[in-house]
Amino acid sequence: MMVRLQNRIVTGEIPAISSKSDAHRLLLAAALADRETELACNVLSDDIRATARCLAALGAGVTFSDGRILVRPIGSRQPAAQAVTLDCGESGSTLRFLLPVVSALGQNGVFTGGGRLPERPVTQLRKAMEAHGVRFSAPGTFPIHTSGALLPGAYTLPGNVSSQYITGLLFALPLLSGDSVLHILPPVESAPYIEMTLATLRRFGICAEKRGDAYHIPGNQRYRTPGRVAVEGDWSNAAFFLAAGALGAPVTVTGLDLCSPQGDKAILDLLRRMGAVVETSQNAVRVSPGRLCGIAQDMADIPDLAPVFAVAAACARAGTTRLENAGRLRLKESDRLAAIAELLQSLGVSCTQTADTLTVPGGQTVFGGRTSGFHDHRMVMAAAVASVCAAGPVTIEGAEAVEKSYPHFFKDWESIGGNVDVLDFSR
């Protein structure tokens, strides 16, 4: 799908969609729990459906109905006679969370998927699991075949590759018959995502005690459902609308928890430091324009904010913005650091990238133009935000990538005044 967005100021109020990151975790915990769980969730993206589909393949019951997800737990954990095929779609979270969980359940697995998923690394997680009883198909092959039961013990993972490795083991190790220790080698990046995992575990009665750089995890634990749980509002996707408010006219996003462990609530600090006006209430945030100036920001804990932050930087009136420690962006749905640079350049904005930085001088004109969506939901939404301050239309190829996390993004964009034309390929 190709869309064209006219230069149009957006303004108004919009409810936050349910957090994809929180939903992944709650779905998994609910599938491992002692009885049925009801999740309040107002969006069903491709990634959430991928996790639900894989849990159903493992024996869980997952039903979607009127903004709710009913999850019946997996139940019997006797090893299956045949390997279970798990279609992870394009969801890195689904793959990396479930690799250790499937082995902890004593199942053999065949993990499939599409898009860039076969290229996304699992090497360090694989090594840790192989050292504890699990056999993998040949390195670099896809689909990934696993066999053998995960064993308790001492695990070690690097903290600067993917927090999703850590989350997967934090979910799996409590199921094992003995105690385990998970050592994390510093530096630790995306730490807020680990805290989200720990918060979910606590809600389901699971103990994982942090001592220094290690988590001590007793075995033989049982996930106990709280019954009904609301998925948090999504700070990562709200960031696109909040940034639009900083560029044109006030935008309010409701349904956001200011006490959330989600790291991407840092968008408030970024926009405030750049010069936007940020106001908060109990569950809403309002961002209004200011004279934006460039800033420097370490992206290690908030890589998903990089695309929209870079667009805001391109619209800054002065100063230079520098995204630092951003190398892991190259391992996302696209080589996201290169994609950001190409997006800005296609819209007439000069920028400079290195292996792990991006520098965007302020005071430039965003001319508009035609850009790829890079098969990356966050790149498509960032390009849409750029239309607010562009001198001409912004045309986005592959705009359907928003289905991965925010299926009705363009509908919500139009609800606050945006103009979205779906172009006819036949002309």
C-alpha cells in the first residue's frame, strides 16, 4: 500500500492503544497460569496475533472478543510426540520469548516466520540454551528446530544484545525442576523492557530476585493468574502523536500510565528538553509546540524512539541532534539506523550516520517527497509525523507495515486532522 500525506497540522485528543510489549508478556504469563485470564486489550496487531497463534499451537485457548482476550492456560505439560510448529510471523519478541519457554515445557519446536525475522540474531540465547540441554538445528538455518528439555542451572547472557533473550529465560526458568541463576553481563541495554517482564512475573506470583547483575530464580514455581488484567497504554506508539504535537499544534494522548515501567515514556523528557511544552495529568499527556532545538541522547534503553526522535530533530529550528549508542537499531525490522538516514535524506534533510550514531543538524527544511516504509512499522509512522512540518506531500511506500503494531494508525491520524490518500497503483 502506498499513501500520500499532505502537509497538515494535526491536533486534538486520541486514546492510546494497548501496549504490544505488555500484551506479549501478559499473553505468555496467562498461557502458563493456573486458570483462565481475561486481558483488556483494545488493539490486535500482527505481532500480538503471532504470539496468540503460537500459544494456541502449544495448547492454550486464546479468544478475541470486544476488546478482550480470554486465555485458557496450556494445561498438561507432558512432552508432545511430535514437534510443535510455531509461526512467529515477523515478531522478534514472539520468537525469542518462546524459544526457552517451549523447551522448558519439554516440547520440541519448529519456529517459522517471515520478513526479516530469519535474519534477527538469536546466537547468544541459543548458546545459553545449548549449554543447558537443548539441541538446535544448524546455526544460521531457518526455520529453527529445537529438541530436548531445558535444564536448571547457572546461565549467562550479554546485556547489550537483546533484552528479549533475558525475558524469555525469565519466563522459562521458574518452570524448571530446580533453581537457576541468570547472570547478565554489563552493560545492560533496554533495561526498562526487563523491568516490564519482572512486573508481569510479579503479577502472576513468580519470584525472580535481583542480586547485583544476576537474577536468582527458584524452580517449581506456578504462574497464578490475577483473573482480569488491563494491558497498559502504549508509550512507544503514543510517541508518534506526541511528537506531532511538538511540531504543529497541541495533541493529547489519553490512557497512559505515568508510572509505567515502559522505557518509551522517555519521549516526554526528549520533547521537553528539545523545547516542546509537555503537560501531564493522571492518565493523559498533552504536548504543544515550542522552539525546538537539537539535543544529544543515548538511545541504548529507548531504541524504538529513534525514528520519531530523528524526525523531530529534522524539524528543530536550531542546534544539532545526536543519537548515540544506537547500533542495535541495525538489528530491528529493518537496519533502522540506515533507514532513518535514508528517510530523512529522501525528504531533503541532511544527516550523518556512523556504526552507532546519527547526527541531524537543525534549521533545515523538510521538503517532503517519496520514501520507503522499509517494511518497518515505526519507520512508516515516523514518515507520517514528518508530513506535519514538510513543505510538500510525503508519500510512503509499503505503508501496510503499520499492521505489525498499530493496524488503525492512519485512521487515528485522520481523526485528529491528518490527510491520508491511498494511491491507486493501476494509474
